[in-house]
Amino acid sequence: AVRSVDLAVQDVEAAKAFFTRAWHLQPVADEGGIAYFRASGACFHVLSLRASSGNGPALVRVTLEAASRSDVAALHDRVCALGQPTDGAPRVLHDPGGGFGFGFRDPEGRNFAVVCDVGDHRDDAAAADRPTKISHVNLNCRDNDKSFALLSALGFKLSDQTRQFRFIRCNTDHHSLVLGFNDNANLNHIAFEMPD
């Protein structure tokens, strides 16, 4: 599944206000200049915000969930076999929520992480005016075929394709990621899932 998205923004306070007031995400941690927010589902956080070091907002990372440490290790081996750079071997993570995992870059330079064993929440009842989780992340791709090939090698399956988008899945949802045919490799959008 897609667990969370990490964003860098120019005005952190304005972004915090937007995601708490408009989307009703709840703050769960604030550490090292990074603010973490949860939806109503079990995931420790679905969004983090930090100050941008560049001229504008940016996608920092998309975090994917694996079922077990052995799955994380197997995915790390696949990423390495495909020649993609990682941030090291799978390990215990010390960010808020903890867990076990590793990070890697895709062929277009985007950061991903694969994690398991995160300290998720038990109070995961749906609320009418709050997202339950991230439904999908839509990524623009300069080289859609390369991005799709890597994610396919990691177990994603094609659900649908149009002239503009590839919709890919890694669980029973119709899609978890969308790869757009575009002239840049930026974030297109994040979609939250609502209870109804």
C-alpha cells in the first residue's frame, strides 16, 4: 500500500492550517522541523510537511508498505539488482512511528521508501469528514516506461491505461499509484480516500 507522502512547502504554517482545517488531518508528531499528520485509519501518518530548501514546493518521498521484514529485504534486493540507488540496507527506523525499511530512488530521481512494522494507531474508526488513508499518488513521468518497469519489477500490476496515465496497483485497490505521461517528473496530485 501507499502509506504516506512527505512534502516540502514554502509556508509550513499555512500548509499545516490547510491540512488540519480543510482535511481534518490530525497532528501526531513534530520532530526535527518535520510535522506529521494522520488520517482516521491505522497508518501512523499519511502526510509530513517540512520547509522547502528550494524555490517552491516539492515531493520529498512516497512511502510504501510491505507486509514483513522478509518482504522489505526481498524488495531491497530487487531494487539493488535493477541498479537503483538506495540509502543503505534495510534497518530499524528511528523517525516518529519507527518501523523497519529502506529508501531508494526511481529512474527519474524520485525518492521512495519501503517500510513495515510501523507503530500504527488502534483507534482507526472512519469519520464522516476525515480521510481514512491515501487512496493514490499521481506522479508525472518524463520516461513513463522506465518508471513503470521499475515499479512492475517491485510487484505493481497494471489496472488500466489511457493516453495520459497508467494506473497501477499493489493490493486489492484499483490503483495505488498513477504514472502520467508528461514532460516533468513532479508530483501531479495526492488523493485521499473518504469513508463514502
